[in-house]
Amino acid sequence: MSSDQTGARPQWRGVIEEYRPLLDLPEGTPAVSLGEGGTPLVHSEWLSGLTGGDVWLKIEGDNPTGSFKDRGMTAAISVAVHEGAKAVVCASTGNTSASMAAYAARAGLTPIVLVPEGKIAAGKMAQAIMHGAEILMVRGNFDDCLRMSRGLADHYPVALVNSVNPVRLEGQKTASFEVVDRLGDAPDYHLLPVGNAGNISAYWLGYKQYAALGRASRKPVMRAFQAEGAAPLVTGKPFPHPETKATAIRIGNPASWKLADAAAAESGGRFAALSDEAILSAQRELARRDGVFVEPASAAGVAGMLSELDAGESYAGATVVITVTGHGLKDTVTALEGVGSLVDTVIDADVEAAAAAAGLG
Ligand SMILES: *Cc1c(COP(=O)(O)O)cnc(C)c1O
């Protein structure tokens, strides 16, 4: 029986099939997909109340491997398959490798991952391992890994799928399409974390494209946030030794630096830096107040909004989208470091004891 006869609802087809005519992909590119994209835009009662605006969270942790990286990876792996690649390589702070390994597994390609020694969250590493990646730990930082990935792709039969590959941005820009499709227009402001700067560049590409097509009447002001220990876009200088607990944005020399600068300048936006404490505190507040558990780096947009409010900035009456980039379960160790004791009370197996300990009745 066809789905029409059973009454089954069609499911979301992944970003390539949903938006193919709007993506600059080679003719006949297959779609290697895990159903990425179509992520929820959740209204934040907490932040809307604080600002007097309408604040929405774009929950990118709901992608198949738990971060927005899947949007670009479906495109990069699909094109690699189309071009006959047998192996793919990336440098990663964790999420790119998790995503690449999953899509490469699906496509039957060999995934090769370069990660900085000792700085990858356990959940992300587990994903790359489970999907069968060849993992090479480099005595160096992310920027060293990226330089090596480029070198491998230049001299050996392996395709580079970092966001310096422009196909990644084609996939990632679908997030702004989804925002506009859901809200009916572009928001006034878009806030997000920034590391290697592929994501802000992709969002801006998407917003510009929708405005040019007349699907949005305006483009948002882009405000992007880094960690103080890894804030090259704020200071204008590379950080040779980037340091932050928000490992997904621990990047000292962003590959898409120029595109990110253009996005901020053209949109009337800016970059700002936040302390790790501010980022981790925003992560905890978001989990407690809105029920949304994100990884540390993913909370930078929320932390940014809170610090701007402290500084007297107003979002009253504005529509704001904040991208929360990846799932909290990726890095539970860092999340729990900021919490005192993990279990509140140990009691006997007894209802009255539980009620008393929980303060009921
Ligand atoms: C990759 C990543 C970022 C940074 O995105 P860029 O495109 O590198 O600026 C932020 N948060 C998470 C969870 C990520 O995986």
C-alpha cells in the first residue's frame, strides 16, 4: 500500500531533498542523509520574559549526531560520493568528526579524523569510534589539525570535509531557511557561538539568499560570541594557544575569518567575548529554566544575550533567534564540573523517607 492509502504522514527528508533547488550542488549529487535538519525552533519563555522580546532557540542538538555539523556533512559527503572519493578527512574539536564518521559510514567511505591531543569530549570521541573512524591524535591544537587535513587532501586521495570546503556552507545555510520558513520572515537579531566561523558565514549566506528571493523582507543583525581564551574575531589577532572549556569553539585562527567579518559588517552586527564562567552559567540556566540541555560552547549565544542585557542593551519588542549548536550529552563531564554534589540525599527504600527528604507534604 502507498502512504496515501495508509494515511501515513511524509517524514522530513533531510536538508538536501527539502531544499535541493536552493543549494549549489553538482547536478545529480545523491543525497547521503540521516534525516538532518528540520530541527525545532523553541520559544524561550525565560529569555522572552527577561528581554520583553520574542526569543526563539534553534535547537541544533536535535540533529542525528547531536550538532548542526550534520547539515554541512550531508552535503560534503554526498558530493564526495558523487566525485568518487573513497576516503574523507577532517580536523575536529569533536563534532565535525562525529558527524563525518556517521555520514561516511552510511556512504561506505573511510573516515580519517585529526583531533588535538586530550581535548575532545568523551561523547564526541565515542561517536567517531563507534562509526569506525581512523582517529589520529595530534600533538598540537585544532589549527594544526586543520593545516594537516589540508595537506593530506592536497597530496593524497582523500577528500577534505572541513568547512573550508564550500559545500559544507551550502548545507549549513538551510538552518536560516528553516528559521524564516517557521517565523514567516527573518528575525531582527540572530545570536550564535562562533569558532571556526563556518556557521555564521552559512547563516548569513542563507539569509541573504532568502531575502534576494523575496522569501524574507529583511535580514537579521548577526551577533556572534566567542570565549575570552579563544577570541580572535574580537581582538582581530589569531590566538596561538586558544584555551576554553567550551571546546567546540576552542579555535585560534578561524578558517572562515573573512566571511564571518563580512557577515558581521554587512548585517550591522558584531563579535563579543565571554568568560568560561559566563558560558557555563548560561548552560546551567538554560537547562533549568527552559529544559534545553546544550553543550558548553552551544550556550555562548545565550550567555552573550545575558551579558548584553547586563550592559544595558535592549531586545525589547524584537524577534530574536539564538542558535544552540549541540547537545548537552556530548560533554557531561564539563557540565557536571560546575555542580556541587551529584546526588542530593541517600535514603532507605521507603516512601515516607523519600517524601521527607524531597520536602513533600
Ligand atoms: C562547530 C561548533 C561550533 C562552532 O561553529 P563554527 O562554524 O566553527 O563557528 C559551535 N558549537 C558547536 C556545538 C559546534 O559543534
